Amino acid sequence: MDILDAIKNRKSPVVFKEDDVEKEKLDAIIEAARWAPSCFNKQPWNYIFVGRGDETREALTKTLSITNGWASNAPYLIVVSSAMEDDCQLNGILCFI
């Protein structure tokens, strides 16, 4: 298939399954994130997994834009943060590789 055809014919689901994620799959996602490569192996990011029933979930879903409202039904929300000062720097300049 030609790349332009693939782009023109792609579909993005509007609704995703609300099923819980099996512990083994969640553990695999967490492990993959933990081992993700980074510049100079610094891993400047942090992940917070917020599941249903977590007391912070309601506050977190209120921060979603209206176009991301679908995510409020997901079994987990994943918050990713990083410290720019810990990110890849060469000669004091941040590198966006």
C-alpha cells in the first residue's frame, strides 16, 4: 500500500474498550517504560499510573481538554513528567533528539 493511501484511509476509533487491563499487561507496560532508552541513559522522566478508584483520578480527568474527554473512560491514565535540567545536554545546551 502506498503511504499516501495509508494516511488517507486510516481510521481512528472514537471509543476505546473500558475493560480493565490485566496485571501482567500493565506490568509489561511499566517495565517497557522503565527500560526505554534515553540520551546518556539518564531517564529524566517519571510516570504516574492512575487507575479507576484512585482518589486523584477525578481531579486528573478535569484537566483533560474537551477533545481528550474520551480518555476519562480508560482503565488507566498515565501521567508523564520530566525535569528538563536532567534531560540530554551537550555543552550546556538541551538536545532534542
